Amino acid sequence: MHTIQLYCDPMVDPAERRAELVSVLLRLVAEHGLEGATIRALADAAGVSIGAVQHHFRTKDELLLSAFRQTGADLTERAERIGRRALTARAAIRGILLELLPLDERREAELRVGLAFAARAMTVPALGEVLASDLGELRAGLAEGFAAAKVADPVAAATAAMALADGLATQLLFAGADAPTADEAIAAVDRHLDTALVGRRRRRA
Amino acid sequence: MHTIQLYCDPMVDPAERRAELVSVLLRLVAEHGLEGATIRALADAAGVSIGAVQHHFRTKDELLLSAFRQTGADLTERAERIGRRALTARAAIRGILLELLPLDERREAELRVGLAFAARAMTVPALGEVLASDLGELRAGLAEGFAAAKVADPVAAATAAMALADGLATQLLFAGADAPTADEAIAAVDRHLDTALVGRRRRRA
DNA sequence: GCGCTCACCATACAGACGTATGGTCCGGCG
DNA sequence: CGCCGGACCATACGTCTGTATGGTGAGCGC
């Protein structure tokens, strides 16, 4: 199992190497869960040796933390771009919410990775903090949209909207008996936005 | 580490023993995740030997499957009881939805177990099927309530409602920055029911 | 009393895991 | 030219995992 090594390949700087390893790792997690994301499997899939992985990430915890941060950063960045490019507040919110649904392979993979990390985050405080802050950023992004749409309580609206999308995502991921189709999930999001984005009427407590 | 054994204890029949082991296992999963749920840890926590666990569950997969089925059955049973006892359709739906939120220690533990199993269910088809059918039963129970409330599309309403509760649960579980409090989550559920349970107006496609 | 079975035990085993160690090869600096 | 550090390698180590194996004592039918 000797690996051909391109010594001091000038094309690859350390940060890029780390990013590549993280990206391969995330693919492994998406396919086989965190159980399948061993250092050996990562080395194999990336075509490098165990030592190479160790060289770039001192411990596995550091590796996992980097990978998890990466997913959060990716999602946040995409949400911001969607928010910036959208023509209306509703389109921005809708775009961000649909990003949470497994509507194509990429989004499904990200969802699987997210779920795997969420499970781990329950027992690893460091990951829990990252997840909490990721959720916070997502909520903030959505709240911005709801605020632009002049909704009375933008944060509450964002909380509810992302909760709905998140829950729909798990139902799509584990489709069974009369589980919703992708179109029905999108319709559910649209229906929610219909009621959430009209001038919110005041109700009695 | 010799364990005192009560030979042929007449109080304990095999099924009861299995149930007890499953219950101890679920506590382990809730506390330490599936990574902490090893056969040795289970044997220790239950005060029996490794062999005893093996005697009641041939493999670990069988053990995990039993445990997972147990959680699903528990939730379904509770949902049904809540549905039966509720005075109004709205109360039934609300009660089931609140059962999905981590409002006390028991419900938080069940949620942690559910999340851990969901992550595993992504890579283990047998668990995935159980999860899918559990989600289906939950949806059916809720749909019954929505049907009783004369909602136009009970299944869609159930899908959306459980999605919302599920998403709120994860936000409560990983509370961060401006995450919702338990009260706010309940308020979000109530708000959702307010709009979901009024005579649904027809919208254009 | 004698097997039989059931429930349970202690221990052993092979494999996989994360990590540590020592080496090799390269570009670049003095 | 010598050497130094970075990138990478092969391998070894100890631990932990699920599982297999053989044994032991209690109750019970005969």
C-alpha cells in the first residue's frame, strides 16, 4: 500500500491540504456516518498516509472540529449570499429555508453530515457550542429577512421558520409510508410563509 | 469484578430481563450517546456480566434494534393515550406536539436518544425503516387530530406540525445565543396551531 | 439421584481504533 | 556543499470493541 508522493508539490499549500482533507472527510461522513470517518479511512480516501493526516491535524478531535466548523461556515456563507441576491425579503427567506431541505445530492449530503455531527454534539461540548452558534447565525440571517418584511417579531418568526424547514428535512431524509415528497415539503414552506408574512394580526394572550 | 448472581430468581422472566437491559441501555445512550453504549458499559450499568447481555441479545445490532423499537413504541403509545384523553382536537394535537419538545428531563433524554438513533439510522437500513415507520405513526396520530378539527388536508397539516415541533426541539436542545426558551417554543407551537386550525382558506396554486 | 436446560459467568480472541515513533525525501538557505 | 525543516511515510503500541468459548450452579422431570 505504498503511496506515490509528490514531494513538495508547489501547487499545494498547507491550508489547501487541510481543506482538501476536510472535504474528503465530510464526504466520508455523509456516506458512512461518523463511525465510518476513521483516520485510516480518510487517509485511504484522500490517497495519503495516516501520518499525513496526523501531520495536518494533531488529533482526531481537532480534525472533527475543523470539519464541523467548515460545514457551518459554508452554510452561513451560502445563506448570506442568498439573502444578498434575493429581490424580495420573502425570496431571501424562502431561499435560505430551501437550502435546509435535501432537494438535491449536495443538500442531502450536507444534511446527513449535519445530523451526524448534531448527534455527536450532544456529548462533545466543543461541538455543541459550534452547533449552537451555527443555529444562531442561521436564525439571525432569517430574522434579517423577516425584519425587512416588517414582521412583528422577526426572531420568533425565524425560529419557527427554520424549525419547520429542519423538521421537514428529517421527514424527507427518512421517508416512509406517507412521508411528504420534496414538492409537498416546499409547499409546506410556502404555506408557512404565506401566514407568517402577512401583517401579523394581534391575538389575545 | 465478580458479580453476585441470584440463580433462577423467580421474579425475573426473560422478557422482563430484556426490557430492563434495554431501559438501562437507553439511559446510557441518553447520557453518553451511542458511542458510550458498549456492551461492557451496559453490563456494568445493569450489574450483570457481558455474557448475560449476550445471552439475551445475540448481537449488538439486535440489542440496538430492540432498544430503538422500544423508544418508538413508547412514543406512539403516549401519543395515543394523549389523543384519547384530550377533550378537544386541538388539545390532542398540542399534547402530542409538546411531547416532542424537551420540556423536562424525560423528554430531553428521549430526544437525545432519538437523535442518536436517527444519526445511526442514516447508515443502518434496519434502523432507518424503524424510524420511518415511527415518523409515519406519529404523523398518522396527528393527522387524526387535524381531521377531527376538519382541516382540509390533515396529513399535510400533521407533517408541518410535527416538523415544527421537531425543529423547535433541536433548537432547544442546542440552545445558544438567542435560542428560544421553552416557553417561546410552546408559544410557537400555539401560534402555529392558531393559523393551522382556523378554516383553511383556499389559495391559488 | 441424574441428566437436562436455562441463566449466567469469566475469559480469550481478532480486529479496529487513535496515537506515537523514527525514518525518508525534498526545496531552500548559508 | 551541507544541513535544516517541512511534508510525508511505514510501522508499532496500547486500548477498546464485538463476539466466541467453555464452564458453573440452580431448578425440574423422571
